[in-house]
Amino acid sequence: MIGSVLGWLLDPEHWRSTPFDTGIWAQLGAHVGFTLIALAIAVLLALPAGLVIGHTGRGSWLVSAANAVRALPTVGVLVLLVVVISPHFYGRTNAGFLIPTEIVLVVLAVPPILSNAYAGVQNVPPQVRDAAFGMGMTGPQVLGRVELPNALPLIFSGFRSAMLQVIATATIASYVTLGGLGRFIYDGLAQKDYPQMIGGAVLVAALALISDLLVALVQRYAVSRGVSRRFRTDTGPDSRTAVLVEEDVR
Amino acid sequence: MIRFDAATKRYPDGTVAVDQLTLEAPSGAITVLVGPSGCGKTTSLRMVNRMIEPTSGTVWLDDTDTASLPAHELRRRIGYVIQNAGLFPHRTVLDNVATVPLLLGEDRRRARASALELVERVGLDPALAKRYPAQLSGGQQQRVGVARALAADPPVMLMDEPFSAVDPVVREQLQDEFLRLQGELGKTIVFVTHDIDEAIKLGDQVAVLRVGGTLAQLATPAELLARPIDAFVAGFVGRDRGYRALAFAHGRNLPVREEPTVAVGSSHPGSAAGLAGWILAVDAERRPQGWLPTADELDETVTDSRLHRGGTLATQGGALRSALDACLSSPSGRGVVVDDDGRLLGSVTAREVLELIEERER
């Protein structure tokens, strides 16, 4: 079995597109595309909202509401939205399927980003916030120069969990006729071509791992060492324990 | 000059934190607000930079009504030091110190250069400038907190229990350096503490507040010890008031007598003959090291481990309290007096110090 999955993955024919068949590269591109669009919209919506709610302490019901939305069954919502939305689009556009898919993915990505941005700001020690105001920072300056940099570890961890979920769930785009790596899973299942199905799943997992690694790298440079406690001398806990600590906070 | 004019803070639930406080903190002096918890001392302090807005009354900063400026502009003119320092964890020591100059629009390079000077000025190793707060001890963080408050050279500083979170030894160092720094800078300081000893040590004037936020007594430390206005203040100022007041009485003319010595490391302290009980051991610079029992074998080398180190040192011109303490703590009964460089001048006895105390006008 492992051999045939590897065989499917390593066959260069499967990676190239032909006039009749879309190859792995193209589907990978589509998958990354769905993911990026969903994450970009989710970040634009949830990050500012989470930061402002954390800063002002007002509207925290929004965070709870967003978390409650997590309980919605994704496929069910997708099918419902397709039924409602796709009749409004005719012809050669696939917007009738793309819009429902992105809505579903954004709904998945918003809660972790929102609640972590909120928690990150709330977790800034009160005496630090007090000092920031006491030094004469305005409210937006306190948020941008003090609360945001200190909330970054939690914001990143929220973003990373949103990203993993979106990459995994973007496979359902194929369920409503779109492309993406899910194509191999659904086609493999339908054709009882199990190497193709498992190969598709392996590709999704690999994409998730590599993306997470890339973001972890960005995080390493974006977060101040004073916050991540990654010091050259060993005066603080090392980065591995720091990651565990972050997860606990959440 | 900071002037509270009937400043009052009443919370919506009816609690009165500060009640009609009228108080003037003169320019260039340290005014300490002290009192038990719930006396509104921190609330009063925070009304100056409007971290808390007074419900009624006015707080004046020189001739400016503090309510007439936008809060953030007011705060940039006032140095602010808080308990546990409240340093920004994501910024290096240097950037923490440069905070207010940067807010005021100074360019980064210049702000950092002057921040580095300040880091040294508050007694920190400049090598720490690149570190983050989490890499510093509590005492070091507190020094950075003071440097940060000083960075824009504000004429006025507010200090909210800045030294209460560090251990007693470090606290005393920080207090001494704070007084040295204030000697150089002459800021107008309002300092909050719950520790009456700290208030007495640091204050040019001390305001004792009582629970409910009213002023019980405003006086110099010596006056507060000598003449507490009522039972509450007397109780709060505490025991040993007479003895503690000696800290403000100076013995400029201690009748110092010459004291025979042996050198640490020498083998034959011959001059010890005839002295009862103890002989003072000094190092090569004539700094007192401890007392050697004369009953010991005199031809043995005088080593550190044989010395009795219980005695404290008094300085010529210092407070009578430390002169008396030097006598009381010395095993020989002779209090050791040194000059400003720590070199031996001689000794006095408790009886002589007491005579000075009795002579001084009450």
C-alpha cells in the first residue's frame, strides 16, 4: 500500500497538467489559493476586532459568539450556501461555488484568530499597560506599541491553528466541483483508486506542515526576544517551553 | 510645585478614596505620602498625572490646572515610576528608557544615546542596555524604571511604591542611590509608600494620610517623630520614635579618642597590653575590620576569622543615631568612628554620645 501511494506521488505524470487532467502542481496552487484568500479575509476581519475588543474590554460577547460558530457542521453549511448562492451566478464563472467555500473557510478561521488576539491583549500585564498610559501614550499608541507586540505570540498561535484548519478543510472545495488537493481525495474515493486518495491526503498534510514551519520562522523574527524569552544566555525558559506555555494560556 | 486643592475622588458606589485633600509639594523637594492601605495615597498620586481623574477639586502643576491639558501631553511632562517597574517586556532596556523622548518626537539615535547615559547614571552596567527586562533582577528593573521616568528630564516625578517589591538589602541600596540622584537633580517628587521608615528616610516632608483619604499630618520627618499630632499618627509612626529621631540629629563634634590598633595579617600585636578585653584590627589602609579579643594568644597571626564583626561604624559628622549604635554594638563598648573614606578616626563611648544628645536643644 505504502509502495503504491509513493508510486502515485513520485510519478512525474501526476504532477503535470494535461488537456484532460489537472496535475498536482495546479491543484496545489488552487489549494494554496483558497487558503490564502480565506486567511487574508479572516485576518482582516478578526485581528483588528480582537485587538480592539481586548484593548477596550468592550464587546467580548463577540468573541464568545465567534467561538460558538465553531460548532457548525462545515459540509452542511457549505451545501446550504451553495444551494442559496450558486443560482445567482450563470455561465463560465465558478463564483457560485467559490464564494460559499470561502465563506465556510473564513468562518472556520475567524474564531481562533479573534479569540487569540483578544486573549493576547488581555494578557498583557496590567502594570505594563498602566506604565504605557503613564508614560503619555495615547490609546492607539498603547495598543500598537505595547499591547500588540506583547500579544504577538498568542496572535501567531491563533493564526497557525486557523491556517492548519483552513488547509485541512479546503479539501471540501472539491466536494462542490472546485479544484484543490481535495480533488484527489474525492476522485480517488469515487474511482476506488486508493493510492490517489491517500496520496492526496498526504499532500494536504505535507502542505500543512510546511506552511506551519514557514509561519513559525516568520514568528521567530517578528516576536521580540524579550517576549518569546529566547535569550542567548539561559536566563529564561527555552523556546520549546515557551511554546507550551503559550498553548496553555489559550 | 504640585498643589492639591480640595482634590476629592469619589467612586460611583459611594466610596470616597480621597477626601478634600489640600497639600503642596514644593519644588525640588521630596514629598512622601504615607499611610495604611485604603488611605488613598496611590489614588492621590495618580490624580496628579490623571491616571485617575479627580471627582472634584483641582491639582495644579506650577500654574497649570492639570485638567486643562490632554492627559497624554500632561503625562509626558511628568516622570512616573511604578511598583514592579512595569517595564515593556518587548523592548530592550535602552528602548524602555527612550520611551518618552521618542513619544515627544526626538530622533531615535539621539534618544538612545541619552538613554545610555541615564542607564549609567542610575548605577547600571551599560552592558545591560541591550538586555530585555526579563533578563534583569528586580532591583535592576526598578533602576531602569527610574531611568525611564527621568529620560525626558521632567521637572516633576511621581513614584508609586517603587522600592517595595525588592528585598531589604537591595531596597536600602536603591534608596541611598535615589537620594544621591535627587541631590544631583533636585526634582519635585511625590513619593508613595506604606513603609513609614522609608518615608522618614526619603522625605523632605511627609504627609500621613488616614483611611478615608484625609490628611492627618504634614511635617518634616524629624517633626513627625518628635510631635505626632494625634494617636493615629503616633501609632502609625511607631515605636522607638525617640531613638529614630536621632537619625536627624547630627554629631558634628564627636569627642573622638585615639584607638590603639593591630593590623590584620601582623603576628604580634604588642601594643595590646593593658587594654581590657578587645583591640581593634585594621587593614593596610587603616579601615576598621573588627575586634580581636586580647585574651587570645597574642603572638598568633591576626586573621579575619578571629575577628568579632558585630560593631557598626559611625562617621564623623554623621547622625547621632549611628554614633550611639556604633557604641552599643561594639563588643568593647567603644564605638568606632571613621572619616568619609572609611578610615579610622578613633572611638567614642555611649556615655559621651548621650552627653551630646542631652546637650542638643530639644
